[in-house]
Amino acid sequence: MSGLIAILKANIMKQTLIAIATLFMLFLTQCQKGSDNNYPYSLAFYTEQYKPFNYVENNQLTGLAPEILREICIQLDIPFKVEALPWDEAYAKTLETDNAILFAAALNAERSDLFNWAGPIASLDWQFYSASQNHINLNSLEEAKNVGHIGVLKDYAITQYLEGLGFSNLVYLNDNTEALNQLLAGTIDLFPSVSLSVEASLEEMGLSYYTVAPRLRVLTDMVYFAFNKNIPDNVVADFQTEIDRMKDNGKMKALYQEFMQSSDVPGSLLIYTENYPPLTFLNSYGEITGFGSDIVKEIMKRNQIYADITLSQWNIGYELALNNPNFCLFTMDRTALRDTLFRWVGPLGTNATYFYTKTGSGITISSLVDAKNLEAIGTVSSWFSDQYLRELGFTNLVPGGDPGTMTGMLMQGEVDAFVCSGVTFSDILRSNGYEPAQVTASFQLMSSDYYIAFSLGTSAGFVDQWQQSLDALKQDGTYDNIYSKWFQ
């Protein structure tokens, strides 16, 4: 997990913090399948207390991750022996101990090559929280960089992510309780966390969840078992097999419902997209649809694959696709910057991208030099156009999380121009209450083909199978019929 910090606290009282840096708990439970411990490798398991993932109740370690591990131990004849430590200690011990496994840990760019991974077993949706009384309005991570103080926990994945983005307003704290106390006291302005953990910590403090409020969704992380690199690959494969088995037989879903209060268990294949009509979007019936979505659904149907599609902010899906195996993200423009970062299925179509200005604003753009001289240009974080302009040295970009937000900023005069593709902008405008005549395509930035993208950790054979299915769609007329449905 992106950093699960121990909250080993007995009788927590309001405004009281208990130091836990030197405390640990040792839990020993033998597997029920047999007493011979037939598994050929001796393994050491480390975790923290971070409810609802891992915590002590009635003197027993429980939570989503321990119960998944308990089932794996039963199936593989491994003794269930877990040491619970503060997160930074558990993290360091796993790195330095040849037979160590850390759970649950988020897979991110900073950690990817430090461990081997089995999962995912859960997802974490990180949000910036403020005190409810502190009405901070955030549209992007760039805006969060200008907030006074952001409390973070050492070695958490979200902390590593913010550090990587160059945040200079981070304040390092010991645990959730200290962070929430400082948040409510006004010592810090924001704290990145996940809803269930915040709710559990506030409940232990005797406070309501509604004393804080989420202000901006930051990141989604997938949660895994992290293995020391010296553990043999076949051990990691055994764990992966058992995790997949639990997903297939429903045990994972039951545990997820019990501890996470949700049935949205991450699948063996993760498929993400964004709200980007008419290519992908959520319709009035709550269904993910659009040209790209129909293509992906038809490919899955032909290959008897049954995976859910998740609608998310593009920058969140993009970050997940960079780091997680068996991950699909669509529709993605294939550019020189991205070409070696993903595996590709396509092309699905072509995008022409423009600098759009508000009609009647008097702003004209006839070259990239003109665009560089504008005060503010709206982009969407991690879009190919945002990446391209940064490569060209643009310093006047105002990135946002989604095109709807940036469209509103353009129409309200908060940015001088918004960079968007011609194939989608008319639909985006209408879905936000505007008409295409209210904007002007002032200058074409680039043209590129868009694809279905897979993470590099996805099997090349699997990706080839999707490409063959797409080729078949084009040959038998299905592609043309889907295209006509969305682009009359």
C-alpha cells in the first residue's frame, strides 16, 4: 500500500498522540491445512496497522490484506507469521531482508524496481483533505503547490509521488492521528489520504468523518504484496496464482465487501478511460460508452474477456498505466514521447489538436510564438498536448484534471486558450452547457493517431491478440459501423 503507517494506539484520547516508533507486535498463527509447513521456502511477512487494510482487533491481526494472506498461507502450507511495525521500518526491513514480503504496498514508479509484486488486491483513491471549515478550492495539483502546508507521512506512496512532482510545501508527520489533529488545528492546510482510513482514524479520535472534507482527487494506487528481490520468481508466481484464484472463486470479493465496504475488487486485467466524448464518456444511464469504448467492448467480447471499464481522470489512469502490469488505457494518442512507454493496439482514428479561444475575446494565435506569449493556456494534466507543449518549453500552462473543468475556465476567461482535439471539443462543450460557436479554433498544434495502450508489463501475446481482433473488426465492417454510429 502506498505507505500504510501503523496506528498502534491503545485508548486514543482527543488531542493526545502516542509515540509508536519503537513499538511492534508479533502475531503467530499456524496454518490450518497441516503442521508440516511443506512450502519449500521460509518467508518473513511485514506490515503496519492501517485500518481497514491491516489492524489488530481482539488481539488478532485482521483486515483485508491479512485475511488474503491467511488464505494464501493455508493453500500453500506456509506458517502465518506477521510482524507489524511502523511503515518506514517495515519498508526498510523488507528491502534488507532476503526472504521478506511487505503488505500491503502500492506499486508506483519509485518502488517498481525495488521489489517484485503479486496482486493487485485493492485500490487506493488518494484525495487532499482539509478541515471542513477551511473552504479550500482546488482545480489542479499545480494549485496545491501554492497552499501553505501539506502534511504527509514518510515513505508513503502518495508522499513519494508529491515529492517527485516537486512539492516544496510538505510537512512530515508521524501518523494519521497527528496529521488529522494538525489539520483540524489549522497547522497544516491539506492532508492526502483515503476515505476509509481517514474515517477509521477520526472514529478512534472520537470525531466525525465530516469534520474534514475532500478537496481534490490526487492519485489512484493499486495495492500489492511486495517481495524482496532475492525471493525466487516462482514464489511470487505462487502468490499471484492464489490471488487470481481468490478473484475467480469469489473469496476476494467477499473480503473486499467486508473490509472495504465495496465490491469493486481490482481485476486481473485493469481497463481505464476518461470522460472524453464522443470517444469515451458516461451516458445518462450511467454506462461507459463512446466510440473507443464500443471498440474495446467488442474486442473483449470476441476474446471472451469480461473486465470492467473504470472511468477516471486521465492523469490518474496514465500514471497507473506507466507502473502496473496488465493495464489498459484508452484512447491514447501515440506520440514520440510515449512510443516506447506502452504497447499499442490501433490505430483507432486521428486527432487534430487546436488552441481554442473564446469567440469575441479578441485573442488571436497564428504561431507557437503567439501562444507562448499568452498569459495562461489551459491543458489537461498528462494529455499528449500538455506533454508536447512542456517539451517545447511553454511556461504559461495551467493544467487541470479534466477537459470539462478547463472548458469552464476558458469560457469564464480564467485562461486565454484551451488546447483540445477537434474530434472531441464540440461534444465536451455541449456536455458542459456551451455551444461550438462560442469558441474559435485559432491555431492547429498537431495531428496524431489515437490507440488503445497497454502497460509494458502486459504480455506481448495478449496485446497481439487485441490487435488481431481490431484488424478483424476493420475487415468485417464492424469498425465502420461503430464509426458511423458516433461520427455521422
